[in-house]
Amino acid sequence: MSKRAIILTWTGFQDQEVIYPFYRLLGAEFEVECVADQMDAAGRVYGILGAHVPCTLLIEDFLADTERFHSDFDLLVIPGGVKALEKIRLEAGVIDFVERWNESGKIIASTCHGAQLLISAKATIGRTIAGYYSIEDDIVNSGAKYSRDPVVVDGHIVSSPHYDHMGVWMETAILMAGEQGPLN
């Protein structure tokens, strides 16, 4: 049984924060679905700096079948990118999905501005969460304690403040998903 991960993003994501998790998870033998708002004719979604990754599913198709993702997937990755997060967190169905995923206690890996999606899904209340320094007030105002540590684990949420810490953040998330065991 292979592990399965979802990366939720939007056009204009922070390039490093999607590219590294996508390929690191593949290297760890995860099946990875990269969900985004749009893709080009070659099936790619682009970051703010112009890099791309394969987009395997559009948000609209993802939202049409979220039950499958809740039951068949092990890890949710929420990368950053301030412009991308401003847009994705306006999608009520995405917020509902993250809220339900959090309530189920399944592993969430969030970095940088990804914490904004956790805030919108009310997943930060009573937790310690790392995020980009410019959203410290938002994290605190959401009922969480803010941290700039390279990686913070609070229950089933592993968060990091910046792409400088991609390695330790992803290794921690992969280890946590392995400890939780396959769900399918």
C-alpha cells in the first residue's frame, strides 16, 4: 500500500514550496496529487517565479469529489505564496476540506503563508504554528502561539516559517505520515 499526498495550491505559488515537496514526496514513494486552479496544455501549473510542476487535478474537480481524498489520502501539504494563498483561501469548499481534514487528525504540512489556510479553516486555535514572519499577528489573532522555529510539530500539524527549512519540514512530515500508517 503506497502512501498518498495532496498538495493544495494556486497559480502564483512560491515555487520552491511546491517543487520541493512534490518531488521529495515522489522520491519517498508517495502518490502525489497536485491540485491547483488552472493548468496549461501540458498539464502544468506555474509559480510566481515561473517554475512549474505537474498539475494533476483542478480545484473544481477536486471539490466535486473531496470524500475520496478524505478517505484515500494520508498527507495534506499546504505550501505558501502570498498571492496564491489570498486566492485559495477564498474557496469555501477548500476551507471546508481543510477543516474536515484537521478534525480527522490526519497529517497536515504547512509552510510560510500556508498558515493562512489553516487560520481560515480554524485549525490553528490553541496550537503552536510556524509561518512567515509577516503573518505573525494573524497567527496569534487566530488563537495560536506563533513560532519561527525551522519546524514545529503540534499534534498532527507540522509547520515551518520559510522555504529555507524545506528539508527538515518535509522529512518531518514524511516521518509523521509513516508513523500514522497507510489509510487505504
